[in-house]
Amino acid sequence: QVQLVESGGRLVQAGDSLRLSCAASGRTFSNDAMGWFRQAPGKEREFVATITWSGSSTFYADSVKGRFTISRDNAKKTVYLQMNSLKPEDTAVYYCALRPGDSRQWNYWGQGTQVTVSS
């Protein structure tokens, strides 16, 4: 049973930094791509960032490029999202997702962690 558990979300002020974590269990993890997505109230879920299984390549949404950094520790089966210079428009529930090495789909999702950025 694959489980993804996010943590680290909380209320912060604009300009603050925050680091989210996502701990995976139930599979090898080191062969899987990992991603972060977010969903703001009244909006559809959107892509934030993704990282390849080795960590050698990362991709970001334009809205977070230069402010957010995705990383992973395969020994700990954990993926991180470092968020700097937070803006009120970053307020959302943040989800991590896992894409198995042999899949083109994000097959597994966490329950989400709330990030609220006050102005």
C-alpha cells in the first residue's frame, strides 16, 4: 500500500519561507518521479514542480520558478518543496504525487497540507 504523507503547511506572512515535506512508503521510491501540485479555493488543481527519480532534473510552473525548489532524499523516501518569497496567491492546499517509473500518470497522491499566506 503506497502512502504519501505531506507536512509543513501553516499560516505565514507574505515574503516568508516555508518547507513542505512528503514522506513516501509502500514502494521503492527511488525509481519514481515525484511532484508537487496545489489547489486554491474555487480553482482546479495545478502543477507546481516535479523532480526525476535521480533528482538530476527538475521542472517548475512559471508562477513559482525562481522562488520554489523541489528536492528529494531517496534514502529517506522524502521529497521537499522549499518555498521562498511567498505571496498571498500561493495560498492553497499542496499535494505531493508519485509517478511510477513505468507510468505516465500520477498514480498516487497524498492528502494535502494547507499553506496560507497572509498579506
